[in-house]
Amino acid sequence: MTMPKLRASNAIFPDYPGNARTFITLDSKLLPYWHLIFDLCPILLKLDPPDGLKIFRRFMSWAYRKQPPQDWTFHVNLCRWLLNSKFATELNHSHVESLLSAAAARWVSTDSSQAKGILVTCSVIPAITLEWKSYENHQSFNFESLPPARMDFAWSPLTAAGEKGFQRWLRIPE
């Protein structure tokens, strides 16, 4: 018994686009960015449940136009974008802290300078994150002793453990 041949109108997925490989390639190239955002900051999914696609698509469109650096400041630029987006009214300290922590963690894993750690701050929704390169530098840190950062996002490499390692705030460029 031979199987009948399918005509084009009887295809299993007749509406499937002929250029579907283009869509698959595009999606597979963007997937690492989705993971970079939501694996490191899963709290952002609460802003755009269940999968964060509105945030992701809008941010990636913005990033395509603005071409922000692909370094440790990626999450800071995401935070900047969120603060100026329709999601701004829903942002709170926890969201900002999560993004600053992701930025600091990326800095620690990629920085090759003599700095011992990093402070990252946001003045719009006040938050400061501290991250050390090695466990031996972990000490309590009195954030109240720091001067205020006079820019929206700032950072400071720490040259020594504790408050004595703080030099000054540096602006994180857009």
C-alpha cells in the first residue's frame, strides 16, 4: 500500500512561513541576552510575567539603536532604560538592587585590575551594591560614611578592604 502524496494545500503546517529559518536564527542569537537578563535578575519577571518578553523586546530594540557596551555595565544600562520606560512606576529597590548586583558580579568576574572590589550605586532609587573579588576582602562596610553620588549611576573600584579602599565615585557612562 502506498501513501498518498501531500499536495501543498494538505501540508501539515500550511501557514508556516517559508523563511522560518530566519526567525529561528534571530531567536537563537537573542536567547543569550534573555538569559543574561532574566537568569541573573529573575525578579524582573515579576514586572512582565510570565516570560519577560515585553521588557526583553523593548529593551533589545532600544539597545539595537543605542549600542550600549557589552561589558559589566550592561545591567546598569538595562536599569537606566527601565527607569525611563513604562515599567518605571513598578520598579522598586529590589529590582534596582538585583540589576546592580548583576553588574557588580560581572565586573568581579572580568576585571583584571589591582582593585579588590567594587561599589555600584543608583541615586534615582537609592541602592548601593558591594562586591569583592576574593573572600579574604569581605569586611563590613559602612555605607553611611560614603559621600553621595552626584550622578544617576556611579561606581568605585575599591583599592583595599573596607571603607579605606573607597576613592571617589565615577560616573557609569550611557
